[in-house]
Amino acid sequence: MPDTTGEPVPAEKGQVQPQSASPDEEPRIGVYVCHCGDNIGDVVDCEQTAEALGKLGNVVVSRSYIFMCSDPGQKLITDDIKEKGVNRVVVGACSMFLHEQTFRQAVSRAGLNPYLYYHIGLREQDSWVHHECPEEATEKAIRLMSAGVAKARLMRPLEPVRLEAAKHALVIGGGVAGLRAALDMARRGLKVTLVEKTHFLGGRTAQWEHVFPTDEDARTLLRGLIEKVLAEPNITIHTGAEVVAAKGYVGDFQIRIRQQPRGVSDDFEAVEQAIAACPVEVPDEFDYGLTTRKAIYRPYEECTPAGVVIDWEHCTRCEKCLEFSNNGGIRLDDAPHEFEINVGAMVVATGFRPYEPPQGELGYGEFPEVITLPQLERILASDGPTGGRLEWNGHPIRNLAMIHCVGSRQIEGVHKPQPDGNVNDYCSRVCCTATLSAANQIREYFPDVNIFDVYEDIRTYGRGHEDYYLQASENRITFLRYVAEETPEGVKAQKGDQQPRLGRVKDHLTWGEEIELPVDLVVLAVGVMPSPVDDLVVVFKISPGHDRFLLEVHPKLRPVETAVTGIVLAGAAQGPMNIQESCAAAGAAASKVEGLLSQGRVELEPYVAQVDPERCQGTGECVRVCPQEDAIHLETFSVSGREVQRAVVTPANCNGCGVCVSACPNRAIDVQGWRLDDYEAMVDALTAEIPALEGVV
Amino acid sequence: MSDNRLDVDTLVVGGGIAGMQASLDLADQGYQVALVERDPSIGGKMIGLSKVFPTLDCCSCITTPKMAAVAHHDNIPLLTYSEVESVASNKNGFVAQVLRKPRYVQEEDCTGCRSCELVCPIDLPDDENEFGRTSHRVIYVPFTTAVPQTALIDLDHCIYCGKCIKACPPDAIDFTQQPEHLEIEAKTIVLATGYEVTPYDAKKEYGAGKLGNVIDALMMERLLAPTGPYGRVLRPSDGKQPDSIAYVQCAGSRDLTLGVSYCSRVCCMYAIKQAMLLSGALPMADITIYYMDIRTFGKGYEQFYQNAKTMGIEFVKGKVARITEDENQNPVVRVELIDENSRVAERTHDLVVLSVGMLPGWNPQATFGVPVAEAGFIQIPDCNVSPTVTTQPGIYATGTAAGPMDIVDTIMTAGAAAAEAAAYMQNHKEQEPAVPEAAPAMRDKRSTVHA
Amino acid sequence: MTAKERDEAKKQTEMLAALRKQHSDQVKQAQALLKEQQNVRKTLRGAMKAGPRTVPQLAEATGLPSAEVLWQVTAMKKYGLVIEEGLNEDYEYYLYALSEEVKR
Ligand SMILES: Cc1cc2nc3c(=O)[nH]c(=O)nc-3n(C[C@H](O)[C@H](O)[C@H](O)COP(=O)(O)OP(=O)(O)OC[C@H]3O[C@@H](n4cnc5c(N)ncnc54)[C@H](O)[C@@H]3O)c2cc1C
Ligand SMILES: Cc1cc2nc3c(=O)[nH]c(=O)nc-3n(C[C@H](O)[C@H](O)[C@H](O)COP(=O)(O)OP(=O)(O)OC[C@H]3O[C@@H](n4cnc5c(N)ncnc54)[C@H](O)[C@@H]3O)c2cc1C
Ligand code: SF4
């Protein structure tokens, strides 16, 4: 049995000897096959696999265990390293994305270089895809792992690339999530730069007046948060600014920012006159198009930064406002300016936008009496288009219907897809409670209004949310339930109708009765969609998910990280979230950034190109094919009195793609840890007549 | 660690996923964290689950590495089987008195080899981990993946035969062990004491826990886990492999008769998850979920629900009024079928699972002076903007101690609590030597706004 | 055994005896539990001698409630005394048999 042949390494005074000193030492390989509970074990015969691998050369221990990643599982490895002199480790388990770090840490705990461990994915690449054919799956497991053993024989100790990290973080987006993340990081001593695309801080929250679950005034909430942010000397804020280009890596990103000028100076006084003079009128996005604003405007009274700005997209440069501009208070010729900053990590908190129903969905765009929930929020706001009165086109509202899940929980084939071809098949999480909160407010301030709430499921899930539902029921709000296959028909008006009606609703709460509701306002509880981030996705090479929200690496293991180390997510950019959840996510993001940058340095994987100067002839092929900037270049050396050119790698900029390896005519470049010899040995092992297979499969 | 004193930056109370994640987030920033867990192992409820929604990752695969990371982190002294008895505050923060309960096994010596367990003659119901559905010996390692892998003795059932002493290779057994007291000084505290589920005998309409084949969902998690009591799904009254399984939603949530008005947030998702896992484990079985609203609100959750529907899981909108049993101990569910004109029907199943709700776990008021709010979860005054900040400066709450939530949301709040605690400590470090600054000076130091 | 080891063994025996005395009521109860458990196990082993049995079959043969039988069989299985032998012919119940270890 290979298990018993291992001779314990003499340990000096109980100290673990670092065993990776010599790359030439005889490999003593430990092989570990994980059952992953029943994930692998139900398909692959793990005992047989371990037994077969135990027969391979250099393998001194071969074991299987129910959960290798658990503490007792890791202990098997660390004990074997210490007691059996194992100096190369191969683990066959779940995906390496899940647990490569776990096992690296275990291996280094036992005193071995962490890169003397290799991971084989037996779950994703074997048991999950071949659960119908266990015998073949077992053979595949043996072959995959014997390739791992072949690589292990050639493995050498590696050191991560260590770099200085800028103790400076960038936050993109100035909504509650971005503000909260900036505050959390600054309070820990990091320098923070926050860029906000619009000219004002606060994001969507500024547009609601009354927020659940506390019934707070959103403006007060925001003011409190913004005050704290402003009081932080570590934070620099750029409004009207966007990231236009980025390069670098964790610890050292170079970010190019473009900032639009405001066009109006801080101390400009004749604000009202200038606004009155401006002849341009455009729909006011702050009121979701219910009102208009001028090309020189401010979104709302107490916005931060205070003061007015010019909307360059719509400004016609008519210069009417200049009349009030004494000494250059207004400057129409200001140009955007660009600048660069250097940051160690960043938080993407770009938030969301409400779903915009296509023309005709439930009568939207056809009947003026059909509006969206964000528009209703503006109507109810004291600084909104009606000053908080529940009116529409000058008439007080008497009967109101609210329809849930518009633009959410959509079904393919039933609903109109978005331009990318996907429907919004997700739940938007915030609209149910926001709808009921609005309904209760209406009940309170306008007790005579009849409210019909038309829903599929009521999702008042959060702490304090259910109370809105209970209150709504007590408030005699009439609930009607539809099922996904039979959504309400939409709004129609018949001849002689004083008001439109919400057409055919099949109510599943009252014996499936079909009802038509005469109402004077229909409110669509529209869902949320991510803010447009196509440009950031390209600039940062991060990915959106199927639902277009930015994607985390793993919702439980790495919930705020993106696939790019050093770029983390916060708030509604990642998925629908309410304020509380956005702030919690921002805190988690800040913690992650702290963990990355607090030491002032970061470590990158050592898998970078390495030039063999003996073989390099200085052809420059590698430099030509390399897709990265500044990753490889030619330098002049003097070799026995002769000037020669040799390729030199800048490890921090190399991403280990290996294109140069394939281009080099002299086989002078290899990627560390993944040399051509490694691949050859692995391929040989995969296709070999494996003695280990004898008598097993 | 001196013998009975420990000086750390943060004291984390509770070693479920919330406490583990908060500890790791702080320790990774270089803070010293003492993690105090009441049970013999860390892991909380999560380590007992089967697979976790929405990714259907095997739960052990997600939890055990975190447990190991906590146990091996240089900055985290881990104190299991320990309780905080009292806390006082001083100028540096807090001083906590911690009781270390005796295991009657030396933690430093025990290797978790289980030799003792094999020779111990008495089997006891494993109430802590398996709801009594299986057994452990009087001396036992809590469960396969427990951290630490240290045995403990249930002295109340011990006959002092001494077999374990003879069997133990490292001589770790010590019947004379006494409770120990430890003083922990910390600058900040994170409360992560978690939740309990609705007792499954709470509702007399549902049989008050007396029906042999009505179980709660946590129990079903164990039946579905590879490390579970039977190693497969069997019903507890007679070991039959069930052909028809029903879920009763909101069994303990949104139920004013139990004094619980709130939604427990996770039950819809875990029921759907279990239903999916059951249809994998028992492909021939019929699975029904009786619900009022399906609340699959998280990222990817609605899609999960729609997948379950296409897998043939039957979703029936209806409130279950009563559960009884027939002469073969088959549960009979009386339900108003809302989509069938609210007709009242009686349906017989082999096994019924109660989707029990989340109740507050431990009340920190007496020990930490942190009050709880409605329903008994920790009070968070500024819950929108500061969702982890309690009424006590320097004390933060994370996870289900602050209200029902799933693992994803729990991990988020753990990071947020860590950020708050770190900021608080940084702030106090800076303020210590200096005289408190006057307000005008603060204004000079404001952030720079380039508008 | 060296003299020292003998000495220690003796001390241990004395300590255990003292502990038994000190906790005599509780030890009595635990011993009763052990006794009962041993009896139940004996009947169950008897019922499985003839071959693999389902839980209801074992309950009928021993007169024990079926839930109790399931618990005992599960406990025995956990410590390797009983093994599971597939489903019965109606595909409803699993069959349990004594493990080789017990048969010997
Ligand atoms: C109708 C409705 C009512 C609601 N009511 C409530 C409520 O009562 N209570 C509650 O808790 N939640 C409520 N919400 C949810 C709440 O609005 C969100 O939780 C919150 O706004 C999310 O904050 P955020 O910072 O993640 O995103 P946002 O508020 O969207 O902020 C994102 C910010 O990023 C900026 N940005 C976008 N792209 C870029 C870019 N490329 N570069 C720079 N900056 C960029 C945006 O301009 C914006 O300022 C409601 C939502 C809706 C739709
Ligand atoms: C049946 C069921 C299935 C579920 N499935 C899923 C799922 O698939 N996916 C998902 O995301 N979520 C799921 N959940 C939810 C999940 O269990 C919780 O979100 C998560 O476990 C909460 O973790 P926690 O750390 O807050 O609490 P807990 O897990 O309860 O941990 C609290 C810890 O604190 C300890 N403790 C308590 N009081 C003290 C004290 N005074 N001193 C010291 N220690 C103390 C406890 O012993 C415990 O270890 C499920 C829940 C249930 C009921
Ligand atoms: S929160 Fe409510 S209204 Fe919004 S999508 Fe989800 S279920 Fe529909």
C-alpha cells in the first residue's frame, strides 16, 4: 500500500520544515479524491479512483474522503505533508473556483509552497455531466487525476507577484450605495474618490419622499448620509463625471475620468431669472417626465451640490441666460475636462432605472391615465408636479388601480423582450412594498379614494414590510389576484365612458370572476432594471448576468466581488435592492476593499510569462502578439561583448494568456506554473494506457 | 492567550455563517477577533442544511471551508462551547466574562479520531443535530464536519465505565474538568446569535407535533443531506420511502394566532429547493406546495421558482386549515383551494413538511444591554442607512439576529457589521491622543467636492 | 504492564468508582437505559437473524412501535452493526440486515 511506504520526515523540535526548498527533490505526491457529499461520490467510485491512483509512480498516499474541504479533510493533507513527507498535492474535488484557495492555504499551513498543489474538477467536469454512466465517469476521474499527477511531478515552488497597492479607492455612483461605501472606506482611513454621472448626489432615493420600512422622509435620510460623506476629509467627489478608460490591475488601476462642466458658478445668484429666461423646455427626468424643466435647471430644491447646472445636450447656446450672468457666473464655453487617478480598487454602485413599459403595455402610452409607480411617487411628493395632491390632469382622483409586476417576472413568449432578446424574468423586490406603502399613504391623506390592488403574489418580505400589507387590508384596499397566464387586459375606454376602465381582470380571490374596473388612474408598479453599464462592462471587463445586472463571482462565497480582482459591487447595480439592503451591500463591499488594500500591497497569481534568456534570440515575435500593454518588451543586453536583444516580461502587466508562448519560434517562453512540458506530460497521461486502470474499470 | 485573559479588537458572539463571515472580514483587515460560540462546533444552522438555494451548492462545500478558515486564522482565537455571561464597559471598550463549559475532553489533545465513540456502550437520541432521529454515544464528536473535531461527554447519561479512557490514543479524556472562566477585553462587539425556528408543535391545528409523519423543514434538510440520519429520505413513523410529500407554507410566519406577523423570507425558497432536491432523490414522488404568496424575491430566485414549476412540482394556492392523520399514520391535509373556487378539500400524503418560520434566537438585552424591537429581533434604530448599528455604541448586529434573512443577505450584513466595527475602532484610535476637535475645525477638514 | 502503569490503572478504577458513587442516582438511570437498549437490540438482532427485514416487519416481529424500530436500526447502522440491503419488492421500504461484524 502506498499509504504505508512513506517515511516520516524528521521534524526538528516539532517544527515543520519548509519542504519546497529544492525544485529537484524527488516528488512525493499525495492524492486526495473528494466525494463532495454525494455530488461526486454518487457517480464516481471514489475509493476505486484513489486506489488506482495509488499505483502511479511517485504517489505515496492516495485517499478518498467525504468532504476534503472540511477541517478533518484538510487535516488529512496537512498530516500527510508533515508525517509522510508528501511534497506535491493533487486534490480531485469540486470546481477550483470554489476551493483552490482553501487547499492552497491548507498546504501552506503545513509548510509546503502553496503552488505545489494542483486541483482537478471532478464535479463540474465529471460527476455532474456523466451521472448516467458511473463506470465511465470513474475511468474519466482516474484519467483526469493521473494527468494531475503527471503535472504534479513537474511542479516547482512559485511565489506570487507582490505589488504595492494604492490605498485609494474609486466609487462609481453617488446613490445611497455609493455614498455608504465611500463613507465606510474613508472612515477606515482609505482615500476615496467618488464619481457621479449626474450633477447631484443621492441617486434614485432623492426622488421618493416617503420611504419604507421606517416611513422616513427620504430627503432627511439622504441629507444625513451626505452630510457625513461631506465631513470626511478622505473623500473627493466629482459630480457630472464618468469613467472613460481604465487599465491596470488590483492595487494599481489607472482610471481616466471625464467631467462635464456645470456651466454655472457656485456663487451665481440670479438663478430664478436665468431659469425663467431659458427658452428650452424638456421633460424633467426627475419627475419622470410628468413636468418639464429648462436647459438651465436644478433637479430639486435642496440638492447637493447646491445650485443650478446647464444641460449641455439640450442647451442651444442662445445666450438668453447670459444676461443675468454678471462677471461670468454662467459660462457657456466651458469644455469637459479629463483627468487620471490611480486607485487600488473600486466599488461599482451605478444603481438602477425603472422599467419603461413599451407603448401599449396595459394601455401605457395610449391612455394618459396610465402612469408608473415612480411617477405616482412624484405626484405624492410635496415638491412634485402637483405639490403632493392626488390629481391627474387637474382632476382629483377617485378610483385608482395599482398593478404589480409590470416589467418583472415576465414570461418568455408572453412579454415583449428587451433589446437583448431576454425578458425580465426576475422579481424586482422593491415594488410590492413600495406599492403598498404608497397605497396606505393615499388612504391616509385622501381617504375617499377607492384603491384596487391587482397582484400575482404580494411580496412584503422584509422586516416591517408585512405591516404595510396588513395595514392595507385593514384600510379596505381591494385586492384582486391574477395569475401569470392571465394578466389584466389593459385599459380601454368605451363610448360614453366618463373615465377609462381597467379591462378584464380575472380575479382569483373571488371564484375567478372577471371584472372590469372603472378607474381614473392606473398605476403600473414597474420593476427595476440596471442603469446602463455597457460602457463600464467594456472598460473594466466585468460581466453582467442573464438579467443584465452586474454579476458577482458566487452569491455566498464571494457575494460582492466581480471576476476582476479589485472591482466589487454595491447596491442596486447588482440586483434589485431596497435602501437598507443597498447600504448593507455597500458595507460588505467596503470590507472587501479594506481586506484587499489595508496591507498596502496585493498579491497576484504567479502564472506569468517567463523568458529563457539562453534560448531567446530577440526576434520580437512575442512583443508583436502580446495583447496586453507593457507586458513584454525587448531590452538590449551585452553578451560576451556583443549587444543582443532579449525579451523581458513585466509580471504585473502579464495576464498569463500564453499567446507569446505559441508565437516564439525558439521555444524560449513559458508561462510559469503552466509550462509546455506540463501540458505535454498531462496530455500523455490522459491518453496513456494507464496501468492504474487495470482491474478497476 | 494568557490563561484566563484575552485582549482583542472585536468580540464576535455566535459562530453561524454571520459570525464566521464577520470574523473573517475583520481578521483579514488585521484585527484580532475572539469568536465565542455556545455550541461545541461553529457552523450554526447552515452546516446542517442539505444544499443551498439559489445555486444548489452542497452546503458543506460552502460552509466547511469557512469553518476551517476561521479555525486556522492567525487573528481569530476561537472559543467554542462557551458563553458570554456578563459584559461591562470601560474606557477602552468592553470587558466580557466568558464561561467555557467543560467537555470532559481536553481540546488541545483530542484529535477527533472517534475511538471513544466506538467503544461507548450507550446510544442517545441526537437531539442537537438530528432532531433525535438518530443517535450519538454518550461521548461523541458532534458531527462529521464539526470544527473543532473535539469529542464531548454528556455526563448526565454516563455510567463511568471508563471504556473511553482506555480507548483514547492521546489520553484526552478528563472526567474532572471544571468550567473555566475567561475575561475578554474588546473594543467592539458583533452580535451574530442567529435564529430559532417555530417549534414544530406550536400549532395545534397542525397536530401540535404529535403526528408521526408531520416534520419541520429543518428536519427535511437533514433527511436530504448526505450526512443525514437515514442517508436518504424516509418518513419517520415507519421508514417508508414517501411517494407523496406536501409542504405547508407560512407554518409559523404571517400567523397572528402565533403572534408572528412578519414574513420569514426564506421559507418559500427553501421549500422550493427541497421540492427540487426531493424530485431528484425520489423521481416518482408527487410533491405539492400549499402556499398563500410565493415570495421568491432575491437575485435569481424567481427563475428558480419557474424552474420548479416546469419540473412538475405542484403549487397550490390555499391556506391549510388543519392536518390530521388516517389509520396508517398518513397525514391528511384540509385545505381551501383558492384557484378552485375556494373549494375545501382533504388530501392525503405520505409525509407533510411544515415550512416553519424564523423566530428570534437569543435575547442580548440582559447581557449586552442591547434592546430587541418588535418580534424580538435586535433593535436597529437607523435601519435604512446603518442596518447593523444597534443602540449601543461599539456593538453591531449581523445576520438573523437582526431579523429573518437568507444566507446571501446574512453575508452582506456580516461585511457591513465588520465595516462599521472597523470604522469605529479607527475613529477611536485617532481620537485617543488628541483633544476632541471643535466643530469649526471639522468643517475645514471636509471632503473636497469638484462639481 | 509496568508498576507505574498498574498504579495508574488502579487510580483510574478508583476515580471511576468514586464518580459512580457520587452520581449514583443518575448512573442508575443510565444503566437502566443501557439495559433496556441492550434488550431491544437483542430482540431486533433475533428478528434479523433469518434475513433482511423492513421496519414494519421488524415492528411486527418484536412488538415495538415502528418509529422506535427505525430509530434503533438507524443507530445500529450508524455504528456499523446493521447494513441496508436495498428496497423490498414493493419499492416502499428498505431492508435491513445484520452486518458481517455482528454475524460473527
Ligand atoms: C418606485 C420605487 C420606490 C422605492 N421606494 C423605496 C422605499 O420606500 N424604501 C427603500 O428602502 N427603497 C425604495 N426603493 C429602492 C431604492 O430606490 C433603492 O434601493 C436605492 O435607490 C438603491 O440605491 P443605489 O445607490 O444602489 O442606486 P441608485 O439610487 O440608482 O443610485 C445610483 C447612482 O449611480 C449613478 N450612476 C449610474 N451610472 C453611473 C456611471 N456610469 N458613472 C457614474 N455614476 C453613475 C446614478 O446617476 C445614481 O446617482 C424604491 C424603488 C422604486 C423603484
Ligand atoms: C429549513 C431551512 C432551510 C434553509 N435553507 C437555506 C438555503 O438553502 N439558502 C439560504 O440562503 N438560506 C437558507 N436558510 C436560512 C439560513 O439558515 C440562515 O440565513 C442562516 O443560517 C443564518 O445564519 P446566522 O449566522 O445568522 O444564524 P445561525 O445559523 O442561527 O447561527 C447563530 C449561531 O450563534 C450561536 N449562538 C446563539 N446564541 C449564542 C450566545 N448567546 N452565545 C454564543 N453563541 C450563540 C448559535 O449556536 C449559532 O451557532 C434556511 C433556513 C431554514 C430554517
Ligand atoms: S416585488 Fe412584487 S411587484 Fe415587484 S416584481 Fe416582485 S412580486 Fe412583482
